[in-house]
Amino acid sequence: MKPKVVLTGQTWPIPYAKLQEHCDVRQWTGPGPIPREQLLEWLEDAEGLLSVGHSIKVDEELLSAAPKLRVIAQSGVGYDNIDVAACTKKGIPFGNTPGVLVEATADLTFGILLSAMRRIHEGWDLVRANQWREVMGTDLYGKTLGIYGMGDIGTAVAKRAKASGMQIIYHNRTRKQDDDQLGAKYVSFDGLLEEADCIVVLVPLSAQSKGMFGKQQFDRMKNTAYFVNASRGQVVQTDALYDALKQNKIAYAALDVTDPEPLPGDHPLLALPNILVTPHIGSATYETRNSMAMLAVDNLLAGLAEKPLPACVNSSVNYI
Ligand code: DGY
């Protein structure tokens, strides 16, 4: 008998075929995210849970409703929707998909910074509206990029920025050993806010980073600063960002993530002239999403076979 698993959304043909070969799959196909009651009901006899994206909340209530659950895998690197400590307490390994999405997410992050500084999206809007004229931007060359959260994606963004002739400064909880090699200078958080011409936020959402960018932080930035968020919307206080943009305390924002998310079409942020918003597409390429789905399936199948998950967040309960 194949183990029963719950799949919370659409996945890709090859990873899906692999999952089906080994498991009895119950898949939510929409519309919208799987309702909580449905998820809890399906989990009553499931041994595995494969979460697509981060729309479900895994907490003690969900884990108690799933007495047979042996492994949870999520296709995504961020896991702010998962109570990892609760999974560990139940002895359930949780796997995510780091690594495979680094280059795609770095491209998108650097891409929205580039588009904001050179007004690429505004130029295209004008051409399409039959109002052909120049839109003036700002040089990237010679500017200082401040990266908050210099993990793998931050490092990949830094490489792209260096190729455009930017200086790199960064702030992390701990300094990176190899920052000399990367040509990136470690600075304090306040130093980052004050010195950077552009700030890119890539820090994971946690109790510490939630709401980290508010009025005080925007007040410290240059009034010519470009602000990019590609991590999680809740790292930024949306009202404070709105005020900073409206009052020209900073020059421009480019956001791939928002709070709330999705951002409603009539949200005041969208009426501002100095903002670019994309719909959380950092990892959204065919190749990358396929690799993420494959790694998530491999995590799930490893856990079901009581073998080490290739990418396990709570390694103390990984099968090693
Ligand atoms: C991630 O992998 O965490 C991305 O933000 C997509 O959810």
C-alpha cells in the first residue's frame, strides 16, 4: 500500500509523476488556496504533507489533526508559515527548497532594482499609451547598494550589482567570512540605512525582522534612496513605506512582496508614482519552479522512507 499524502496545490508534471508513483496523492486543485477545514480533514489519515508555496499554516492545531504525519515538505525557501519547533516536538522533519531558487530570485531582485532606477516599466507604459518620450532614470554605476540579509540570494544579487559597477555594503546578524572575496563591506544596520543609495531587503521573516522597516528607518535613509523588498511583505511597515514615498523621504520602491499580499487593486500604494510592484515572482521561472517541486518531492519521499531529507530545516529530527 502506498502512503497517503496531501498535496496543497498544482505542481509540475515530472515531480508529480514521481510523487504519484510512490504515494496515494490527494491534491487540492482550487479554486484558491485549500480551505483549512479541508486540509485538516484530509490530514486525518495522511503520512506526508507537500505544501506548494506558503499559503497554509502549519501549527500545533494542524499537527494534532494529523496523527499519522511523518514528514512535511514545502516548495519554497521561506518557512515563516511553518511552526518548525512544533514539528520538531512531534519528531516530524520539515524540508524546504534552498539553493535551487537562488539565481532566479537574484535575477528578479536585481531586475526590479534596475527597472526602478532606469524607469524601464514607466517607459514601456508610455510607449504602449502612444506617448513616446524619454523618461529619465538614475545611474547604477558608482552607486552604493546596501543588502540587508546577505545569504545565498544576497550574494548572488551582489555579484550582479558588481557587474554594473556598484559598491556593496551589507548587514547581517553575523559578518560573512568571505566578504573580502565578494568585495562587500560589512556595516551596522544604521550604517546601511544612512550610506546606501539603494537598499535591498532579503532577510527571512521572523519575530526579529517583522516590521523592521518603519518610519525611523525610512527617515534615516537618503531622500534619493531606492528601496527593494524581495523577502516577505511583513518585514516592512506598509503605512510607513507609503508615507516615506508620498513625502519623498525616499525616492522609489520596488516590491516583489507586500503586506497585505496580494495587494488589493485599490491599495493606496498603487496610486503612487514612485513605486513598482510585482506579484511575488522571485522564483517564478519554469526551470526553477520545476527544480523546487522536484526537491520538495525528494524531501517528502525521503521522509516517508525514513531516510535523510536532502534539505531539512530541523536537522535534529532528520533521519540520519
Ligand atoms: C520562497 O521560496 O520562499 C519564495 O518567496 C516563494 O514563496
